Amino acid sequence: MSESQTEAPVTVATPTPTASAATEARPNKMIASDVDVYYGDAHAIKNVSVELQDRTVTAFIGPSGCGKSTFLRCLNRMNDTIDICRVTGSIDLDGGNIYDRDVDPVQLRARVGMVFQKPNPFPKSIYDNVAYGPRIHGLVNNKADLDEAVESALRRAAMWDEVKDRLDQPGTGLSGGQQQRLCIARAIATAPEVLLMDEPASALDPIATAKIEELIDELRQNYSIVIVTHSMQQAARVSQKTAFFHLGILVEYDDTSKIFTNPSDERTQDYITGRFG
């Protein structure tokens, strides 16, 4: 039995959608069409098509191993780093296919940032963690511009007041929740258009998790955010759109409020009421 199967189903039966209450139509930021992912002979993602809206939080939910993190990594070509992985189909960012041969994956990842499950600050100072992206992508011309970029990113990550007097101290010395917000600051320092988050709060305590969720709600004013989460309560709290994955298939994609209160597919209903997962 998997770890997720040991959870009491009653705790996830009817999460209350809050962030999704104000759902409104926004232009699409990324459009995936007929995406398949193979790891060698294993067919991990099967013919997924989805439209991700601008300045909207989209949650990917589903049981462990259903393909949600694999598909998330397609959105900034992180799967390119896996030799046996092959991706077919197209994913457009503002009308351009990110899998075209002339697209530089490094430059793409400046536009589509990513925050991972476990906080992973570089073994550098707090300042240098945030300054890393603007430096390598040539986004600043001088030290004053870099200082401004670092401060702006830390402010957006709700960290500036906590660390402004110790920017020269190592990022690895921060608490777990602070490290994750530092990683978010590092991701947004390159001024991305899309921010991907792969279970960003799963390793954090409830207080740190609440801070991350508040931050996500603030950041969506400027970014399109896609979050993978095992917590359906979290999906209901932070997202406006929800995609339910099962066995590599995108079963259902709709407003978060509808997914949790009146899903169209029986498999979605079974999952959110704890019958499997």
C-alpha cells in the first residue's frame, strides 16, 4: 500500500475551494497539444492537451505515479535532462512551440521558472542565490542593477525584511520554509512569465506551508503558476483551475470549484472522495 493510500479519506472528501471562487476567464499562456512522454518503452503521459491561463494558479492533482510531475517538467523541458525520456506533441508559450529545435532550453527556463519539492538553495550566500539567474542570463548591466533585482525578488518572495541585514550569510543556514521562499525568489529573479512548483510545501511544517500558500496567491497577480500537490485541501485553497491526472491520462480539467464539488468524470469523484489514491 502506498503512503498516499494510508491517509484517512474523510479528510479529503470535500475541501472548500476558496481561491477558486473568483475564477475569471483569462488569456491562455501555455497550450499543450497531444503531448506524450516515454521513458524508454514506458508510456508515462498519454495524449495530454490542456490550456493554461495567464495569471492563474493551476493545480495538478492525482495519485502517486499518475504523471503530474512528469507533465509539469514538460513545461520547461526539464525532461530533456533524462537520456531515456522522449516527448512528442507540442507545447506553445505565447504562440511559440517550446520544443522547436531553435529554442534554447536554458533561455526557456528563464521564462518558465521552477521550484522543487525539497528546498535546494545553492551553497552560496543569500544574495548570490538570488543573483545567480540575472547574472548567467545577462539580465543586469552593473552592480546597482543586480542589487535592485535581488531586493525586488526577495520582496516578492516576502523575505526581504527577514534577510536584508544578512545577505552575505549562506542560504543553507535558513529554516526550511525560508529556504523554500529563497528558492522562489531565485526562480522569479529572472522575471519569468510562468512559475512551476512541484509540491513546494510537502517538506514544510504547517506554518511555513501557510506562508508559501499566501505567497502563491500574491504571485499569481504577475505570473501564471502551475503547482503539483498531493494535498487536495491545498489545491482548493490556492488554485483557480485544477487538472486531475490518473495513469498518465488527463482525466478532467476545469475550474477548481467544479472539480471539487461537481466533477464530470466518475474517476475524479472517486479520487476526491477518497475511494482510491
